[in-house]
Amino acid sequence: MRLSFTTKAVIALALFAGILSLVKFDHCYNTNWSGVGVDVHECYSDLPALFDARGLVDHLWPYSSATNSVEYPPLTGVVMWATAVITPHGYNADKYYYLINILFLAALFIGTAIIVSKINPSKWYLLPLLPAVIASLYINWDMWAVISAVAAIYWFDRQKYRLSSAALAISIATKFFPVVLLIPIAIIFFHRGEIREGLRYLVQTVGLWIVINAPFALTTPTGWWRFFKLNGSRPADLGSLWQALNIFGLNISGINFYWIALFLVGALTAAGRLLRRDLTPTLSQSAFIFVALFTALNKVYSPQYVLWLAPLGVIALIDKRDRAAFWFWQGSEAIYHFAIWEYLATYGGSKFSLPTHWYAGAILLRVAASLYFAWRLLTPKAHLSTTTQAPQEEKFLQSEIEG
């Protein structure tokens, strides 16, 4: 069994992106993530930082502490712990931990790129070429959730609902953001009049998510709950719309209510526009809209969140009329990536840093650009449907394996 030329090209380009990202983080690796250069060179990574801070260096179970458990859903915690177990002890253990994890992250990125190439054979190459994506690959463990979310979309649009719901449950149990994909999934089932199938999909997804979470919730409930507690109680945090508004003097109290209310209004508006279409949209065409809305209004936007959005943006980019909006959004992500690190350099003691209001402006630009691209994707396109995209995918898949 031989890989097709396209698959080889996907692997090569994604591997090249992974190497470029490695170079980008090289300064911090050589300085052991210390000094003002961490922010100036924009190479901070949670991988070595949490290895020490969460006791993983001592092989502590990530949810054993009520106050110092990892701040992620359980499957991410398992990955963090498992890679710590196989990390050599002693001098430079944090560097070994970092290298082991980025090997997995690079492989996951390659796998994600392959799935994206199957969903959108004509635009897949954009994913490994996006500057903000390359710059963010090794900040956190997000690719574990991204590949399963993209796989869920791929299988859903091919009506392999059991595989899709399983992948989505795994993704939600890894980073939680994919939970918002249940909204466009519900819209699609409702548009088709497949209510029973939609309920079955929901039950399977939620059921598997409960099965994954139950052992953690029962054995280490306080540590498991810490992720939900932190996200519920955190104030306006880095990169968020709310922090930018605070910087410009508009202090809003009770943002938990406002961001959720605005998200619901936006989601209902998007749902209304999608339901008014004659043709049922695919999940690959609509997933970006709801994840973009979720990240634009949430209380935090870490730089690596672009990894959540970028594959969804690429698979949704079918109509050439949306290209300008796509590049406007990606340009804003690159600007934001630069802005947040150079803003943080102020607190690291750097003599060269970005003024606070410029950083806030970069946040507002990114929020506006992501919502604009989402709005463009909501614009009705009569020639796009579940029936018109499928032949293109089938033709591609027939040539996927030669021999």
C-alpha cells in the first residue's frame, strides 16, 4: 500500500511547518525558558512550565491536588502525566519532557493536515503555511483536541455518526471547546428533519464524555472540578474582548452573564440564517462560525487558540469570495500573536515592549476579523451543499491509496 502524491505532499509540508515552529522556540529551549527573552522571542511554552509547576516532574497524578491540579479536562491531564512518566529524570528533565511532547504534537499536526486535505482537497496547503499556526504549535497540548475535533467533522459529513460522536466526545474531554460543535450538528439534523438521529448522536456523545470523566470525578473530584471552577470564576483574562475593553476604560462587571448571553444571541442568529437556507450546510462549512463566536466572546484567548480555529477556517474556505476575509482574519491572528508577547515583555523587564493600548487594539482587530470571516461564511452560497461537495471528496479519496 502506497501513499498518494497528495498525501506525501501534505506530510512534507506539515513536517516543514513543525520544523519551523521548532526553530521559533529554539531560543527558549537554549536558555531553559528563563530571562526576558522568553516574551521578546515569543517562545514561551506551557510544556516545560507545567512540568515543574504541577508536580509532573515527580510523576504526581495531575488531579490529585485540590489546589494545584492541572487546569485542563482529563484526557489532557493523562497525556501530561503519561509523557512525564517516560521522561528521563535528572538534569534537563524539563527539556526532555518538552522534546517528547513536541514529537507527539508534530505528529498530531501532520495527522490533522491529512484530514483537512480529505475535507478540502483544494485548500489544505494553507493550514501548514499559516504564520500564526506555525508560531503556536508547541505552546500547549491543544493539538490532541484539534485532531479529534477535525476527525469528528470529517466523519460527520460522511454520515459516519458513531465514529463522529466518539471523536467529538474524546475531543471535548481533552480541551472542551469542541462542545460548541453540537450547535451546528443540531442545526444540520433539524434542517434534514432527522430529529431521532440527532438525539442519538447527542446521547452517544454525552454518554461517552461521561464515561471518560466519571473515573476522575469519582476518585479525585476536587482536582477534576478545578478546570470548571477556574473557568467559571476567572476575570477578564489575556487576549479577551473584555480585557481590551477594560484597557480602554470600559469596565464591565458580571462578564460571565454578558459573554454567555452574547454567545447565545450570536449562535441563535447564525442558526436562524443557516436554517433559512434551502440547502443543508455541511459541518465543515459551519463549524468555524460557532467556534469563532465562542473564542471571540470568551474571557480568555491564549495565542494557541488559533490552532482550534485554523483547520476549521481552511475546511470552510470553499468560495473564492471568502478569501479576502480569511486572510484578513489570519493577518489579525499574526498581529495578535506578536502583540500579546511583546505586551507581556513589559512585565518581564524588557526595555522593548508593546504599549498597552496597542495590545488592546490588536485584540479588538482579531475579534473583529474572526467574526467578519464567520459572517462571510454565513452568506448564502447556493452552489454549496452536502451533495455538491461530496463528489469532489470522493474523487480525491479514490486516488488516496494506489495499489
